[in-house]
Amino acid sequence: MTGVSFARRGWSRRALLGVLVLVALSPAFAWGADAVGYAEPLDNAAEATGATAAETTINPGAFPEYSVSGVGPYLGTLLAGIVGTGLTFAAAAGLGRALRTD
């Protein structure tokens, strides 16, 4: 199965469109999280238990806090979403090709 034949299937087109819409809306999700003061639950639990005092960052990751340095928070969220989605699709396609039996 080639990438072209995969994209011609109705369900995969709709799924891809849905993912692209969600990625495009990611800056709105970031804005909404800022507007309501959302914090990650694990961060809240660490603060509540005092575990943040012993916190040590070993590897901050490629996109710490879903951001890209040098750009605004909402554009950074969009870029992180695009790259993360692309990497996830590439990994899934590679795994699918490796597991293909025909």
C-alpha cells in the first residue's frame, strides 16, 4: 500500500483532516489553558507534596512545555504540534510497513 492509496480511503482522509484541524486549533487550546490558569496535574501533585524542592531537569526535551524557543507561546504550541504530529505519523507509518505481511 502506498501513501497515495492510503490517502484515497475515505476513513483515513477524514481522520487525517480531523488531526490537522486539531493541530491548527492548538494555539486556541494554549490560549484557553492560559485564560483559565490550567496547570498539569502532575505539576500540581508535585507542588502539593513538596516534591518540586528536589526537582532536577536531566533532559528538558525537544519542546519543553510544548513551546519553541524564540517564538511566541501560541506559535510555539502550533509548531510543536506540527512536529509532534508529523513524528507520530512517521513512526506509525514505519511500524505499519514493518508489520505488513504482503
